[in-house]
Amino acid sequence: MKAARIHEYGKPLILEDIPVPDIQGDEILVNVKACGMCRSDVLLVDKFFQGYGDIKPPVTPGHEITGIVSKIGGAVSKSVGFEEGDHVVVAPGWGDGTCRHCLVGNTQICTHVRWPGFGLHGGFAEYLPVPSRYAIKVERRLKFEELAPLTDAGLTPYRGVKKLRDAGALGPGRVIGVFGVGGLGVYAVQYAKLLGGGAQVVAFARNPDKLAIAKGYGADHVISVKNKTPKEIAAELGKATGQGDLDAIIDSVGAPEMMQLGFSLLGISGHYVDVGFVGDRIDVPLFPRVSREQTFHGSFWGNNADLTEVMALAAQDKIRHTIKTIAFEQVNEYLDLLRANEVVGRAVIKY
């Protein structure tokens, strides 16, 4: 099979032919039909994650995976309901199944978690073995290139917006800011409208093309942050919404400068959810966080229940996409474009 793999960090992926992997009894073999390309793939190649664990090459990136069931292990229960030829998406965060996080369904934060695309097997290859409990059957009419990004770009902000909703940060008379309208942000805008309970949605970004997409996907207002001070942005926000601060923020970027801006705009009892990590450190004043009783939420990927809900929305045609399909051979070219922040929406490898 074709595979694009890391043999040395900081270098282009090697495109090569390798054997189709075997599967264990509790696994299915997925014939990958599409795989989204994520900023995390760039961070992986560029050694960001080596500061948090030793991932030894060869590594096959690619964690936004959808495809067809090619083979079923002998220990996979009939009750799972898989048949060869079924269309599936691959859930991230393969937990050990026994820790307290796994037992309540949050396998993506298991202390012994395994990630597709962060080890030997990933979606930048034509086949990969998947534990059967981490594959979700989907309707055959749904397009592979649209399903793939929903397993991360469309899943991660969904969980984040749910956290804002469940914390009581959304609803009539509230204003939610979506920071960044990249691969995740285009979905965050839509979820803010779907789950916001009538809150005004304001998208913040630098790129005018991305802001136009946000407006087309339902943002009530869009604000360019390029070459503007926080004071100027707050004034523009006040003119647009009637208030100069935000009740809730879903941050799809996680860049230090953007987070400093976000905290400067966060209102009293405001809630801030971060799902991005372009940067690795933030420096914000502490007193306003305490005196204004603000809450910061980390939100990591999503669990099987979250992904099942996203798939239900997709089946109801409630999610729109900005997709650029590419060939397998273009993988290194698009990693470079992601580094330069020049991809609008999501690039997806289609096999």
C-alpha cells in the first residue's frame, strides 16, 4: 500500500510502498478513502509533540480518517454490526477502557491513550487497523472527503461549544466570539449558531476570505483583527453588538497573541474554551480573571458520543464544508501550505 511517513523529524514525509498491516482479533482493517490534513500534522512533523512524549519513527501521520471496512477480526462481536464494505469514520482517542475517564466515555483523555496518526499507523496510508469499538458506521450517501474532517476539525469545536452551552454561557442576549476561521473555525461558527440558543455570533480573523466564509456560514458579525489594537477591536465589537466584551469565546487558534486579545475582550463571568494550540505558552494578567470570575476550559478533541452527534448532524445536512481535495502525492506541498497558514478550510487527501 501507499504510505507517507516520517522517518526523520523536521524533514519532508517519505512517500513509499509498505505492506498492508495485519489486524488483531478485536480490530477491523479500514481501507482509507479520505484523510483530512490538520495543523497538528505539521506540529508532529516539526517535533512539537516530542516535548510531551517520545514518538519514535517511522510514523504515519493522519488522524482525520474515513473509509471502508475491508476485513473484520475474528473476535469482533456480531453485536457491533460491522460487515465488509461498510462505510465508517474512525474515532480518535483509543483508551485502555478501564480508567475512570474511559468508564464515563472520555477515552480521548485516557492516561494510556493511543492516537491514530501519532504512531506506526495513520490515515496518510491506504489501510490501517482500528479497534472495532473506535469505528462508527455512517450513511453511504455521505461523501468521504466531507466525513474525514468531521473526525477532528468538525468534532473538536463541537465539544468546545457544548462546554460553553452546558456552562450557561450561551443564550439570548449573549455574545459568543469565534477566534480563527481556519479548519476548525469554519465549523465552530456553525455550531455556535446551532447550539447558541440565540446568542450573537462574532467571528474574528485576519484573512478576509476566511471572514467571508464565516459570514456565509451564519456569523452575525465578522471583525478583522489585522493591524488593530485590542481597544480598536473592542470598539468595533461594541458598535456591532451593543457591548464591547464577550460572554463566551471558542478559540480555534490557541496563538499567544490571539489569546491575549481574547482575554482582554472576555466579560464578567465569561467562559473561554480553547481547542487550538498553535502556540505553547500564554501570558495574561491574573487579577481580571479572578475579579471578573471568568472560567477557562481546555477542550480536547471529542469522545465517541460527541462524534456520533456530529455524524447525526451531517446525516441531516446541517453541516457545511469548505474542502480542498488533494492527491496523495501532494501531501508535502500541503504541509508547507498549512505551515504558512495559506489553506482556507480543510485540505483532504482523497484516495
